[in-house]
Amino acid sequence: MLVSEFQELDHINTQLLVVNVSKGVNNGAPYLNIELRDASGSINAKKWSVTSEDENIFVAGNVIEVAAEVIKYKDVLQLKVSEGQLVPLEEIDVAKFVKAPPIKKEELIKRFNAHVDSIKNPDCSALLRYFINKYQDKLLEYPAAMSVHHEYSSGLLMHSVSMADIADNLAKMYDADRDILITGCLLHDFGKMIEYVGPIVFKQTVEGKLVGHISIMSAEIINAAKELNITSEVPLLLQHMILSHHGTHEFGSPVLPLTKEALLLSLIDNLDSKMVIVNKALETVNPGEFSQKVFPLDNRTFYKPKN
């Protein structure tokens, strides 16, 4: 049975992926607050009467054979877990626990390649193809984030393609350098393929925690430019776009956007990520009703119109 099929009062016995775990205490007794997931969705769970063995089983990244009752708390379904058994690695089918992108991977690859082939600036093209060759396998599988947006398989690919699609329309409208802007959109989050490690639940690497994907990719651009013997201003402009693409110091950019293309990139990134967050919040909402509070968007609730 899939998470999306759970109904109140169901008694389930199925394999689920542990995404997050936190410990709590209730009347002096420890319990576990757990986020569980399969490819159809995620659900929160509680495990009461916790043993030391439970703490070794319910660990983020483990696939667990879960026995539980589906209950409703504050109008939201959750699991009351009675038991969990660790599933051996050799028995795990990864596809059961990784959410597929809303657009087929083959279509995303086609659109990504079309953007790459459209680049006329030789230095932009050389840098793009250098990084595609270096990270091609990861690019096809990695999420764009661990939980907030595009957190599914090929999420990084979809985020990059969606941004390039938007940029293709805006570059002409605002007289921006199309090749620089498209290249920045496609490369801006490549550092996440060093920042995160998988294969099912993605976690930050040591380099990811200490340096972060923005600084990682900035250094990658400069190293690639030296290796390719590129002496134009292109690597510097791309480095600036990557360093500034979060838009503000508050959100992790060490510098603010100071070129037209850097500003457009930061706005496009913000637009795409936020709209995906809203769409995700409204997925299970009936027309005429509001979503649950959306933490990344100031805890707002979003309304789904009736028509």
C-alpha cells in the first residue's frame, strides 16, 4: 500500500523510507517523531515506547518494514507505529522511494540539450560542456534541494531547465546577454552535486556543510576556466552570477547581483522555486479550500480557487 492510499483507521504493514527523525519526551518517556516516505508521498509518524533497538532502526536513510495504524490528528493523517524492522540493502528497490519528476526525464534531457546547443558564445559553450561531461550521471538523478523544492529525482535537472525556459523569454525582453543568462541558469546549482550525497535520502557532505554549493561552484568555474585556457570575461561574469544568485546576504549570497544577468538569474531562481513550493502545497487541497501553512513562504496558507 502506498502512502497516498492511506485512510484513517487502516492498519498497514509496508516498506517506508525514513526521511527525518527527532526524539521527544512525553511524561518522562522517550518517543520518536518520524517522517516516512515512499514515491507517492510522505507522512509523519510517532513511535511510542522507544527502545535502544528502535533508535538504531529508525535512522534517516533506512528503509523500514513498518507496522502501524493510520490515525488523524488535527485533521492530518499520521502513523502510530507499533513496530519497525530494517530492510536489508539488497532487498531495497530504490524506485519505490524516490519521487519521479512531474515531467519525464527524457523530455527534460531533450530540453536541457536544446538550451546547450543554442549557446553561440564559445566560452559559455565550452564551460557548459565541460561541466556536463564532469557531472552528467549525477545531473540526471540529483534533486535541487533536500526538502523545500524540486526535492525529487532529476529535480536539479528540472529546476535548471525551467529556469532556462524562463530566461529564454526574458533575455530579449530586457536586452540581456542571452548566452550568459542561459549558461548561468543551467550551471547555477551544479555545486549541489558536491554539496549533497545520496542515493535515496540526500545529506550534506562535509564540503557541503563547511563551504556550501555557492562557493563550491564559484571555485569550480575558475578552475575549469584555467583548465580550458579561457581568458575572456565570461568566467568572471558566471562566477558573479553564481555567488549572487540567492539575491541577498540574508539568504546566503556573499555578494549582491551587480549585472543585469545576475539580477535576472536571482529573480528567476526565486520565482521558479517559490512557485514549485506553492504547487506542492496545493497538490492535495480541494478547490475552495486553503493549504496547510507553508513554512518557506512565511507560514502563509494558499487558497485553491473553485474554478
